[in-house]
Amino acid sequence: MTNRYLIGNAQTIGNREIQSNYFATAYNGVSDLLAVLADGTIDHPNGRNAAVIAVECCVEAFTQEFSVARYNNSDEFLLETALKANKRIKEAIYLGTNPRLSLTMILLKGKELQYFNVGANKIFLYNGRNELILGNYANDSYSAGKYDLAAKNVIGILSTGAYIDAQPMERIRIIESKRKIHDKAQDIIDSVTKKGLSIQLNATALLIGLP
């Protein structure tokens, strides 16, 4: 198995008491990549629990159940996986504050990107010139789709705390720098924390680059 993508990530808890952003990347047996970010959208242990359950459910489905037969219907797979994660959250969290969940998945097969996004997280694509937002222009909306990538493209998943507090030109400047992709993710989060906002949310940046 060849890890064909470049991956970087970073996050901050902001001024919250609980870090309710949880993320993961995973390869399957044919070197396809799933990246997932969940945001429990509440400063409470149940927010963290919901995010962890969702991400673990998505990774489990991708690595253990993602058969060749279903791969041709990857959009259906992503939706079914999100519904399965939601069901598991409801089964596990039955007392106390019930969190809403922002859930984002991107599936990379070669240079084909399939995405699923519900909630306030944002998916962006840097195409060498501009930053494009893929779906979910409004918070709490749902979107899914495909995109054909080119060499040197960079895909990013940002929690709402990273997206609203790091401006597009800041992100473009960082992405265009000569630094390694992990450093670029950290630079995005540093640009958030340097603002010193008193209401800073959890902030997570997950970057994936094509070599």
C-alpha cells in the first residue's frame, strides 16, 4: 500500500473547556484515503463524545466494510456511513445535553474527490490560484459532490472556529508558502490563535495535498 497523499493537521481548543473537534485520516487496502472531521458543536463532554463516535464509525466503515462492489457508489457509501454514525451517537448518548454534530468526509481515489458535508465545517480547494469552497455555503446545510483534482491541488477541511477566524487571503498565503504541509496546517491555526479572540471556538485544520 502506498500513501499517495500529503497530510497535515493542527488544532486548538480556543477558549472552550472541551475540545469537541475530532478528526482522522485512513487508507484502505487500495491506497484510497478517507479524511473525516466531526465537531460536536457544544462545549460539553457529550459534544466530544459525539465527535469521537462519529469519526470512529466512519473510519471503521471505510477500512472494514468498504468493498470493491460498493466503491462505485461512493456517494451512497458516505451518506449511509453518516446515517450509521448518527444512529450510533443516539444509542450511546441518551442522558444529558444532546449535541448537534457537524460531520465532514472527503474520499480520495487517485485524483477524484468525493465529499459529504453537513453542518458548519467547510471544505476548501486551493487550485493554484484561488480558494474554492466545495458545497455548504450556509452553516447547517448539507452538500455532497465530486471534484476532479489536478497535481499540486490542496484540499482543506476546516472547523467553523478555523474557517471564520482565518481569512481566505491568510490561508492562500500559507498554502502558497514553501513550508511542509503539516507546518501549513499549524500556520493556519497559529493565525487564528494570534488574534487572541475572547470567544475563540475550537479550531481544527486538516490539509491534504497531491504531490
